[in-house]
Amino acid sequence: MRRILLLFLIFALTLPFSSILAASNDVINVNIDSDLAAALDAVSDHGTIYIDGRYNIPRDFVWENHGKTITITGGVLNFSEHFGFSIGDNVRFENITLQFRDNSSLYANGFDLYIHDDVKITG
């Protein structure tokens, strides 16, 4: 009986931590052959999109509102097809290069936008 009670207690104490760890491991990889819109749909709230190499955002791309907070990290995210680009979620850019054309803008439109100090901005 004590053994069962002890096992139940250990399980009960570790269950909350396992769900936190599982939620924090939500990483979606995006590369030149991927679809950023699909990644934005698939990533969970507080998840991460990792740009593998370079991703050029197409001219007709529209960032829909998913009601999420997303971290984007990795290689190069290229906005140079846009004079102005609007994000549709709360976004944290970390450890990434953001490439823009001259005199272009990134609009937060009421969403939280955090650009970490390790982000390189070119253009």
C-alpha cells in the first residue's frame, strides 16, 4: 500500500512539470522550401519557429492573426519584397537576421513586437 501511495505521489508531483516541458518544446522548422503561413498555423502559443538558412517572404504573403505569441529565431528572414510588412501575432525575434529593403517598415498593428539585442537588421 505504501509503495502504491509513493508511486502515486511521485506521479502527481511530476505531472505538472512534464506538461510544461512538453509545451516549451514546440519548434517548427522553416526553410526555403517551406511555407511560413503553414508554420504560423501549426506552431502552438508560445512556440518557436526556427528559420533554417534563409526564408524569403513572398510579395503576396499576409500574416493572419492567430492569437498567439511566437518566437522566431534562426537564419535570415527576408522582407525585401515588401515596402511595409504587418505582423499578425505577438512576436519575439531572437538570434536572427531580419533583412529589409531601404526605407521599408515593420508594423506591429497593436501586437507586441520584441526584437532581442542579438538580432541583426540589414537593408
